[in-house]
Amino acid sequence: MISSRVDLKKNTLYINIIGIVNKDQIPEALNEIVKKCSIMKEGYFIINDMSLFRCTSEKELDILCNISAKLSKVKSVNKVVRVLPKDTELKYILMKKDVQHNLNNIFYATCKKEAFTMILKLI
């Protein structure tokens, strides 16, 4: 499941990816997220909580990285913080994919609290 919400005061878009993502869900979720991006101010932040995400293939990760690249073009994204459990294989694969997809503005946190702290330091 992919869900999202906006906090205009903090100029932050929150994206949660939980469980196994069905590829049929992606286009609808992406359209909803792009609409939310369009109301954000330039230089907004994204906190992408993937702590409960269950990856079934590397192709899925390519799709998620493509989505990140597409979102950064909608309006200028300042930073993206992905929340993942500490030192998981998924984290290292995503970091490699980020480089392959030229995603230089992505950081990693182990919990939402750490992600919020990172955002506050980046403002």
C-alpha cells in the first residue's frame, strides 16, 4: 500500500510504503502524489517511510527510484529522507539504485524521529 499526506507548514510531503506494493497500485498512487507535489512550495522535503515495505524484486526498486526521479522534476525537491530499518540489505540496494538513477538528494534515517531531525537540520 502507498499512502501520502502533505504538511504545508513544514513544506513536507510524507509518503508511506507498507507491505508488498502491487504494480497496479503504482499509477494511481503516483498521480495522487504528483498532485500533492504541485501544491508544495519550491524546495520542499519528502519523508518516505519504507520501514514496513516488503520488497519482492529489484525491478520494484527500480520503479520506486524512477518515481523519486519523476517527483524531483515536478517541483524542486530539496531533500528526500527514506526511513528504513538500520543496516538492511534493502537500504544498500536502494543506495546503489539511487546512484544509478542520479538521485543525489536522498538521505537515510532509521526512524521517523531521525528523519524529522534531519529535515530540521537541512532547513
